[in-house]
Amino acid sequence: MNEVTTNIKNASLKRVLAWCLAICMCITLVQVNVLAGNTDSAAAVTATNPNATDANAHQYKVKYVKATPTKNGSITKTCSDCGKVVKTTIYKASKISLAKTSYTYTGKAIKPAVTVKDSKGKKISAGNYTVSYSNNKKVGTATVTIKFKGNRYTGTVKKTFQIKPASRKITKISAKKKGFTVKWARNARVTGYQIRYATNSKFTGAKTVTVKGYKNVSKTISKLSSKKTYYVQVRTYQKVSGKNYTSNWSATSKVKTK
């Protein structure tokens, strides 16, 4: 009888202990969820009052004074609660450059890349300006227009670059008595050609002769020294609005006079 009573008491004790353990586990789980911010009440506090734990939070009003290519701008932030002012300088967009300022005619529109930097040398992203091109297909002077936009910058800057006529190579050069005759490939788009010659490959003290008309593709140079070696180059030129635009010089040819 005593043994049965003891077994009953042990079974009851085990049930009590199991019940207590379950309660402790539930309490611990609730605490963990609260600390991790996984309860509905914790999320509501964060959403409705994000600065609840930030005693130094400011409510700023922002004023922009846009920078130009010649003048700095600024960003002024004023706290509506305490009056604190934070001012930042927007440095002027004064360093604007093109990838190149001289190109050779191709028959297609030429659009050199544009780089814009502020006065401190920091690159300004392309989202702050637009780029447009004009007169950028034919031989002459082309224009690039950079127009600033957005909250930080304003103003317009124009840059120019040249489009030169295509060059032509020497096709034949032959010696003459105290002179030589040079021939080159024709370029129907140009106004004429120029020939330069000298007694040295660096063309120091070189003389230049102009040949008008794109159809004229040969020239005889006379009254030179006999049995002397001359270095010769040819280039094209095109007159646009009263100004001559010249190509690069051709590869050098040399000839020894008779």
C-alpha cells in the first residue's frame, strides 16, 4: 500500500514539474520576440515614432542657391525646432573639357565626350546637365552646348571643336633638273592642296606652295639646288566662311634632284 502511494506522489510531482517547465519556456519565448522586435506592438512604436530614442533629432528646411560655371552655390539647412543652421558649399562647375578639340571629316556627325568638374576637380555627374551638338558633321567649327539642370547647378556653357578635311597621300614623286614633280590623290570635297618641302626631315625652314582647285593633283617645283635631297609632304585645305581648315600632312616622301 505504501509503495502504491509513493508511485502516485511521484507521478503527480512529475506532472507539476512538466507544467512549470512549459510555463517557463513560454515566458522565455515571449521575451525573445519582444527583444527582437517581432511583436505587433514593437513594430507600431517604430513606425509611428522613428525618432523616439533620438533626443538630438532635427527637422530641417532646405534652401538651395544653385552654382553656375563662374560662381559657387550653397545648400542651407535650418532646423525649424532649434534654429540650428548647416551650410554646405556647391563649388562652381568651372572645369569643362572635350575629349578632343580637333577631328578629321568622316561624313558622319562627330560627338566628342564631355567631362564636367567643379572648381575643386570633383567630377559632376551627367545627371546634372544636358549636352547638345551643332554643325558637327561638315568641315568647319562645331559647337557643343552644355546646359545645367536640377537643384544644384544652373547656366549654359558652349565649347567648340574643329572638323578638318581628310588628308591625301602622295602617289608619285619624280626628280627633275633642279626640281621635282609630285602627284597626290584627289579629294573632291576640298578647295585645294598645299605642298611643303625642305632639305631636312624635320622640315625646318620648309617652303609651302598652294595649289588651288580640287582637280589639280600634281605640281612641279623648280629652281632648286641640283643633286640635292628634298623631303616632301602634301595636305588638303577647305575654305569655310572665309577661314581655311587644313588636314594633317601626308606621310613624307623624298627625292633627289638632278
